[in-house]
Amino acid sequence: MEEEIKLMKGNEALAMAMIRYGADGYFGYPITPQSEVLETLMAQKPWETTGMVVLQAESEVASINMVYGGAASGKVVCTSSSSPGISLMQEGISYMAASELPALIINVMRGGPGLGTIQPSQADYFQATKGGGHGDYHLITLAPSSVQEMCDFVGLGWDLAFKYLTPAIILADGVVGQMMEKVVLPPQRKRLTDEEVRQRCPWAANGRKGMRKKNVITSLELDPSLMEVNNERFQRTYKKIEENEVRFESIGTEDCDYLIVAFGSLARISQKAVEMARKRGLKIGILRPITLWPFPKAEVARLSERVKGILVPELNAGQMIEDVRLAAGSGVRVEHFGRLGGIVPSPDEILDAFEKLFLGK
Amino acid sequence: MAKIRGAVVVNEERCKGCSLCVVACPTHTLALQPKEVNDRGYHYAYMADAPSCIGCASCALVCPDACIEVYKVRVD
Amino acid sequence: MDVNDIIKPENKVYGKPVLMNDNNMHYCPGCSHGVVHKLVAELLDEMGVAEKAVGIAPVGCAVFAYNYLDIDWVEAAHGRAPALATAISRLYPENLVFTYQGDGDLAAIGTCETIHAANRGENITIIFINNAIYGMTGGQMAPTTLIGMKTATTPYGRRVDLNGYPLAITDLLARLDGTCYVTRQSVHTPAAVRKAKAAIKKAFQNSLDKKGTSIVEIVSTCNSGWKMSPAAANDWMAEHMFEKYPLGDLKNV
């Protein structure tokens, strides 16, 4: 299959991207607003074309543990869900982080806490970027703000997960999942043969072919001195990721007097707000973190020395703002603007909030 | 008449002295060491009555720690 | 004839299976786990499938199964072994994938994954050690604990009004269309060990032949948890456990 231009929903793009990036398996459970992922995969029947396994599991708990099994065997696997389902998966994600396994998890966030709402939200920022489950770990956290990025980050997520042997998460929201846009689907990436999997992942538990040394995937280590060694190794990996994999997009940050730091759908909406502001003579730039972990601390620090104030609009009560404040230091005012419970603000609202907070209007 | 003779070798360090082999032995060949213990403090199993062994492997079958090897010969 | 004339390589009829290594197992003396480990190791070797075997270890006493049998293993989250096995079996259809689970792992926290994997008819073998108690955590009640049985969390005996009934989950699994072979065995006598081995062999063969899910329950002892000697625990099991958990095939398609 060649590169192809299509009009589709973000959730559909996720599914198409999985097939085209050569996924071996998807295991998921329906939940609004991301059910189109599994629906699209079942309609595409990739098991007849690429040989990809697609399975509707009995729960999110089962899905993530199927992903754990698949990742442990060296295969390219993923799952997707929305906030309550991702909460259910945290134990399995922690096991995968501790077992140093590559896997991709996708959260198309909805408003919480609890069963909450099915409308868009960004309230799982803490959960995704600070670990989420038990123990000291991080997930490489990618925040798409377009349907194209929904597609691209599937490939990027797996590439990073296999490069560092740790799970990655795409932290999208209901807006990006449900909106339709033009998307360039990549050419079909060939799935690895079992032999190629064995070469790429000599550590994988998939049978002692040729009676090689046995492979055991486990997160258990009762000896605390050895468990400390394991943890130190995880931290070294995280440090390497922080050094090498920070990604962000800057819009008009070189001449700006004020800065908006926003991710995902809110970066898109903020972009419109910034255009409106520039027409009024207000120079606002946008820093859009693409990797929420590792967070673009250095860029926030650099810009914070120049700007008069930073606004952090989020679909939550103030989560990413904590990382912005930590990076910005004390010399600059950092303010939050949030809508909760599934409400998505308009560009006007963001601009109004900015003017009220920073210009006293 | 042909006669079956058997013998067992107990991995004394692996044995935990659970006595299940002693119970399973149909010829009362095996017993636990009354005084001797291995490095881990277990009274390990041994052939208390070696000539009676018929090499039936009952002891080895029920041994949870796979510490019994069984040998068998036919004596004409 | 001297014993040393008998103990010669050519006369050896039984020994430690090649796939079981020299690590001393952490199990208590007389624990049934060791016997079942041994049978699994013997069969994987005898059936010539060590190269394509992947075992899924549980949480519970058998969590360290991977330290003793020299095949590939994944250590699952508590109760989730059938979910891991599902994925590996589907991603490597030619592999022999089996789970090894205790009564808490399979019949309490992992009931959902167990039933659904079996109901989908995953081509896996589930080896289920039912000793009616939680061994690893120190002898608490299991879903399979018998009425009246004393455990750390039923110190006056299991009471129906407080704790409900013992769960014969294998009977339930036998009724699912996805299972092809469901059997209940034990390993307390040489004859029982031979039967259990034949059962596990059949289960493994079914998985290789992609016939659906096979479940081999081993009614077992936990002499430490039961606070008995290993021999007394075997007798107690035969006297009390087999009534609720009768041995034999429940389903053989």
C-alpha cells in the first residue's frame, strides 16, 4: 500500500495508522469517545492483509494484560481506551514499565473523575506524565493536536518504545479523536517475521528456538538491593529520554511578549486566539509541548526569561501548569485558564481570560 | 526365575525430608535419616533396606523436589 | 548383587527431568507444586516442544515457577495469566502456551480472564493448582476453601453466611463451549501422578492441535497452610477435598 490522502476522524486515523505501521496486535475494549478505533480495525480486517491480530477483550484489564503478553513476546502491540478504561489499565502498565517492555497505549481522554462525561477533557495529564500506576516510572507521553498527528504518533510511539524499551502513551482527547481532517496515511510498513522479531528482541519470551538460553519476563525481584539496581536502570533510561526526546512546536515565540503553553486540542484553539490577539496588536506566542513527558522544560525556561506572562489553558483544573511553573522559575507570572467536566472553550474565551489575567481588562 | 532389583540415589542436598517417598514406597526400602541432616537441616531420605528395592519409581514419582534417581536391573 | 552394580547409567529408569534445573525450589517440603512442575518439565521434553513452549507464571506460590523450569516464561499480574496467554498464543499460533495458576489467581482475582479465555476457546492449557488456601500470603481463605475449613481469615472455619460457598470453578469451565478438555486430577499417589501426567499431556496436545482451551485442575495439598505433615495432608485431601472436588474428566471432546 502506498501513501494515501484521506479524510477521516482522529480515532479512525489511529486504527489505520496501526495497520500501516505494521502492528502485530491490537487488544481493546469499547468505550466512548474512542470506540471507532476497534470498530475501524474490525471493518478493515487486517488479519486478512497484514496478518495483524485484532481482539475485543472482555475488559480493559484484560486488554492491557494481552498487550503485556504481546509485548513480552517481542511483538508490536497496542491498546486504546478512554479515561476510566485507562485507570483500569494502570496495574498492567506499571508491570510493563518494570519489565522494560515496548508497547503503545492510547488514551482519548474524556471528562472525569469517576464515570464523568463522554465529552473531551485533558484531566489525565497527571496520570499519564507522572507514572499513573504504582512505583517510580514514566511513560513517553505524546500529545497530538491534529488527525495527522494521531496517525504519525502511532509510528513514533512504537519507534520510541522499542528504542528505549519502555511503554509510550498517546494522550489525545475527545476533540482530536472525533474531529475529521485530511490525513496522509503512510505507506505500509512490513510486519516483521517471527525470525526478525527474534533478532530485534533477543530478550523476548516466545519459545527457546534452537534451545537458546531461556528468556523470563518478570517485574518481581524480592532482593531489595537488586530491586534498587533495577530502579536505577529505569531512571537512567528516563534520563536518556529526557535528554534526547523532548519535542515541541513553537508558534510566534520569537517576537512574543506573552506566551501560551497549551497541548492537544487546546493548542489548536489557542492558535486561533493568538491570531485574534495579533490583530489587536498583542504579541502572544504559543509553545505546544508534543512530548508531555519528557516535558520541554528548557524551552519554557528560555522563553520565560523574555515574556511578561504565561497563560496555560487546559481542559482541567490546572495540571500541566505545575510543570510550566517548575520550569519557568519565579520571575514570571504563570496563570491557568481551565474549563472542566467536558466543556471546550472558544478562542474568544481564551483571549478574554488572557486579557483579564494579564491586562486587567 | 528372573528377579527385579532396584536402587535409588537421593540428591541429599535437594531433599527436604517431606517423607512422601517413604509413604509411597511399597517395599519399605526408604526411610528418613534419623540423625543426619543436610546443609539446610533436613533429615533426608535414604535406602534403609537397600536389598528390598524393586526400582518401581513410586518414590520418585511422588517426590516434589525431583531428588530421586531410580535404577533397575533384571537378575536372571 | 551390590547396589553399586545396579546404579549404572544404563540401568537408570527415572531422574530429574532435563528441563528442571538445579535451583532448589522455594516450596515447603511435600508441596504438590513440585510434582506438577516435574510433570510439566517431563512432558515438554518428551513431547519435543520445549522450543515452542511459553509458560505464564501467576502471582502466588508458583510465582517463581520460571526459576525452576528452563523454558521461556512471562510472570503475569495477579489473575491475568489467561489474558497474556491469549495474546501470545494468537501472535504465535504454533507455540505451546500454558498458564500455571493457583486457586486465588484463577478462581478469585482472575475469574474474569479465566472464563473469557476459556469461552473464546483460546488454544492454551490452563494448569490449575487447587489447594483450597492462599499459600504465599500465609494461609488465608481461597474461593475453593471448604466449608468449616480453618484458615488465617476464617479462624473459626469457613461459614457460608460470612464467606459463601466453595467455588468449583472447573465445573463451570466445563460448561463453556470453548473448552475441549476439562479434568480434575491429583498427585498424592504414584498412580495419581501417572494419571495427572497423562492428563497434562492430553491438554498440551490439544493446544498444539488448536482444539480449544484445556484445563487440568490438580487438587493439591498445602500442608503448611493446613498445618499438617505432608503425609497427613495427603490423607486429609483424599478424605475431604475429593468430595467437593471429585477426580476425573469433566469434559473430553
